[in-house]
Amino acid sequence: MTLTGVGVLLLGIGFIILSLLSILVIVKLSNLINSVNRSVDALPQQMNGIISESNRMIRNSNQMIDDLTEKSAALNPVVDFAGELGTLSIKPTSSLVSLSGKLKTKVDNGSQKVNPNVRRNAVGSLLIGYQLFRKQKELKRIKQGTESYDKSN
């Protein structure tokens, strides 16, 4: 065998190896294309499921909006009444605000002097009121005959 024959033999072997490798690549590409084809074939079913679920959600949303509209229509008179009540309360409230402002001005100006004995007088008044209440209760019991009057009190 000559060098030319060996070269041709090596070229033949290289070509066979290259052909086998290209066959493997083509087989893998064919498998990939088949897989993509299966995925694409399954898309219409998946899309139908997604579309039907979307339609169901839209129907539920529409029903909820209709229900909300009915309920808000039922509450509308109550809200209107509350608004009118708030509007009506503005005048008395504003007069109370102006009155409290006037009183605050008088107090700030020192026109009203607070007696330092006010607390002592208030406590004394409460004690006298309590004693009168107790004596009145005792008198009622005496009138009913349930208890004799104790003169030491």
C-alpha cells in the first residue's frame, strides 16, 4: 500500500466517523423536534383549560360586582342621612367652639379667679350630702317600723 492508499483509507475512516457523529446529532435533533411537537400539540388543551378558568373567574367577578352594586345602593340612603346629619351638626358645633373659645379667653385673661378652697369645699359638700342621705334612709326605716332609732348618732 502506498502513501496515497493510506491517505485515502484515513480519509475514508474519517468520513465514516464524521458521518456517524452527524447521524447522532441528527437523531438528537429529531428527538428534540419530536419533543417540541408534543409540547405544541398539548398547548391547545392547556390553553382551553386556562381560558375556561379565566371565563369562570370573570363571571364570578361580575357577580361580585353586581352584588356590591346592590349593597351599595341599599347603603346609599344611610350614607346620605349621615352626611345630612353631619351638615346639620355643623352649626351647633361651631357655636360651641366659639363659646369655648370665649371662655378660654376669659380664663386666660384672668377674669375668672379660682378659689383655692374649692377642693376643700367640694369634699365638705360631699360629706354633708352623704350624712343627709344616711339620716334620710334611717328616718324611712323608722317610719316603716323595721328598726329603732339610735339617738347616739
